[in-house]
Amino acid sequence: MKSKLKEYFNQILLVFLGCILMGVAYSLFIIPHHFVPGGVSGIAIIINFFFILLVGILIIVLNLPIFLIAARQMGKGFVFRSIIGMVASSLTIDFFYEVLKLRSVTDNKILAAIYGGILLGAALGFIFRARYSTGGSDIIGQILNRTSGISVGFGILIVDFFVISASGIAFKNLEAPLYGYLVLFISSKVIDLVLEGINYSKMAIIVSSKNDQIEQFILNHLDRSGTALKSRSLYLSREGEIILTVIHKKQLISLRNFIKQVDPDAFVVINDTYDVLGKGFKSKKL
């Protein structure tokens, strides 16, 4: 019971910290300079430019149809956590910008894009670490993956590309998407650093007495595959199986927490994987 409460407290703390950083990022850098970081928040920035509506409220309204679709295709737990993360971060943005009246600390757009990207990436990284989401292109990417078979990452990339590119047309300024791409690139790199470093994916080797449950979690929840290898314990000289799987780094925390929950005595080895060939992974080019 204590461990569960501690886990919930840590999650709430990470989400709270992520929301604070997101509010600062949007108030000091993104909204004042009309940077479009992609996804639903990028659409909200574009609408705000023309109609001066609250960015956070716009993000919530624009996410509603996405969550209605997601509720039919994804688990209730994921959708619930995503709604909480989206609403909390969106209201924090409006609180910092509209109530506290925080405004830009620099007129230099390059500096604003760099620091805005860093803070936004850190904010999303903390929220992702807590296994929450802010909705938007993350969920659209997963919906596209389930309906069309394209990878989640590529689905998110498509959405962000079109939204950021649209800012150039909306603002009648060809520099606008360039700043948006810069914010997106920096925030993506910082998310990687906050989550699990800069490596593309993780390989997990799992020895457990609950292999069936772990296999189903990998297949159905993480939407990844793996291999079961025959093994023999050197100490006990007992036959068994080892699960070998490669997952995206964002999924590592979910896998680790699930294994800890179903089999605290499981033996797990996690390695950095720098290049993966196969469905669902993009190989690095030389």
C-alpha cells in the first residue's frame, strides 16, 4: 500500500513539475513570439493569433474530438491519464499567461525558440515519465498506427509537419515554420534526455515466472513483439524461457513498472540499442 501511495505521489509530482515548466515555456517564449510547436497546441497558437482566445482552453476544446475517438480504440486508463495531463497542462498555461501575466523575457526569437524548446521538452518529458500524456499529436499518432499501420512516431511527425508548415501560410511569414521546426527539434531532444537518454530504443532481457502476463503486456499494451528463448539456470539447473524484446524508450517505464508489479523477483537486463532493423523501427542511416 505504501509503495502504491509513493508511486502515485511521484507521478503527481512529475505531472505538477511538468505543468509548471509548460506554463513558463508558453508564457515566456512560445505564445509571445507565436511559435507553433506542432500538434493541437500549435493549432491553438494559430487561432490565438487571429482571435485572441485563451490558448489553454483552445487546447482542451480541440482535444475533445480526439479523445472521443481514442476512447473507442485505446484503454480507458490511458485515455483517463491523457485527459488529466492535457487539462492540467492547458489550465496551467492560461494561469501563467492570463492570471500571472508572465510575458516574454527576450525579443531575440532565436533565444526564445531555444529556451522555449528546452522548457517544453523538459515539461513533456516529466509528464511522460509519470505515464501521463498531453493528448494532441501523441494520441493522433497512436490512432493512425491502429487504423493505417504506420508507426506511432511517423504519425506524430506527419501531424506536426503539417501544423507547423500551416503557420507560414496563416501568419504570411516564411520564417514562422522555421522557428516552429526549431522548437520541435529541441523539445524532442530534451524529451529524450529526460526519459532515457539519447538512445533510440531499448532491448530488454527478462527472466520471470510470469512470462505469460509479461508477453501479453508487450504484445497488447506496448504493441511490440519479442522472442521467447529456451534457457537453463546455471545455479538451479532448471529449464525455462527468456523473453527478448526491443521497445521504444518511451515505453521502458511502462514495461519496468508492469514487471515490478506482477513479478518483483523477475531478473531484467536493459541495454541501449543504437540501431534496429525491423517493423516499427527506423534504422539509422550512415
